[in-house]
Amino acid sequence: MVNNKESEKQSFDFGFESVSAREKTEKVGHVFESVATCYDVMNDLMSLGIHRLWKAWFVNSLPLHQNGVYLDVAGGTGDIAHAISTRLARFHVQAKIMVSDINLSMIKVGKKRYPHFSWFCFNAEALPLEDDSVDVYTIAFGLRNVTHREQALKEAYRVLRKGGKFCCLEFSQVTPILRKPYDFYSFRLIPKLGEWIAQDRASYEYLSESIRTFLTREELLKMMQKVGFSKEKCQTYTGGIVAVHTGYKL
């Protein structure tokens, strides 16, 4: 577990700002409370709909576990869980789908849409689940918002059963040829979209900045290996805009 006293002495990235652990958790919580009701609309606008392809590729890479347990952490409004459910149904796979998010505003939106899932308000750093109780752990566009990322990975490893798979979809580092147009879009246009559509420029400035300050692909692979994952791999999409990191508990 995280040592709270030691943690409060450290600095953590909140976009381009350095804050304490408590401040980061509170600030991230405020961001997602603010954007919850327009979160999915903004995702479509910001990515020009491409986020749907990324999530489809991500979900289609997941293993099929008959009577298994799928845990989607930082599950927000439930779009990943819904995609998992749809894929399982296509292959006639029965499974339990659990959605966890630290933000009650996001959960409230998701529960209205998908009341048949098991919803929980859990912190990714301290999941109140038994050891070896989950077959597939997913986290999409959520790990960079976690304060203690290594602790979240430790929890993912702990709750997974032997042979279980960890899957993380997250923004990554673009190829050099895309850097300038991507930066212009991220730091100029996305905050304006946030201001026009969500009436919240600051939250979308943070979301753009958080992508730049997140771990590199290599750093995340090393962190996964450090906590115990095996066969860790990374696959990039759309010129490195996003990456899928996977690993197994063996």
C-alpha cells in the first residue's frame, strides 16, 4: 500500500502543474465531475470518432473466458464494458462484468445506460476485491489520471487470477512527423472545443497536458514488469496517438 506521509512529500503531475498526491486526486476528481454529462460527446468530437475504432481494437484483443470475471477500472460511463458485453454475447460467452470508477458523477451516467453491469466506486490504487478473483482487467484512458500508477498496477496484478490478462489502452507518444500538427490540435483546438461544447476550457487543457506528461511506452512496460507481469507487450495505433499495453499474471 501507499505510504500516505511519504506520498504527501512527493510531487505529482497534474498536466504541466506539480501538485501533492491529495491535490492531484482532488483535481482529477473535479475534472471528471465537470465533464461527466458531455464526456462521450466530447470524445467523439475530439477524436473525430476514431476513439470508437481504438476501443473496438482494444476490446477485440481481449480473451474469451466462459463464466469469467471482467473488471473495467476507471470505466467511466461504461462504453468499454458495453463493448466487452457485446463481444462476449457474439461468441455466446457468459461472464460477469464489473465496472469501477472513482468518480460518482461518471458512474451515475453509466448506470443509467447500462444498469445490468455491476458498478462500484473503487479507487484503482486500493481495490476492495479478493486476490486472484478476476480473469481480465481493463483500463482505458484512465491510468494517466491515477495518482500512484505503480500502486494501481500492483492492485491489478493482485486481483488477477493466474493466467489473467492486464490490458491498458492509453494515449501515447506520436511519431515525429505528427508532432507539430498533433500539438496544435491538442493544445489549441481541444481546449476551445471544451470551452464551446462543455463550457469548461480548463478541464480539457488538463486532459491535453496529461497526455504529454504521461509515461512513455517503455516506462510503462518496465513498471508492469516491476510489479510482476509477464509477456508484457505494447501495440501502437494511428501513428502512436494511442497504445495498448498488455501483460499476464503467470
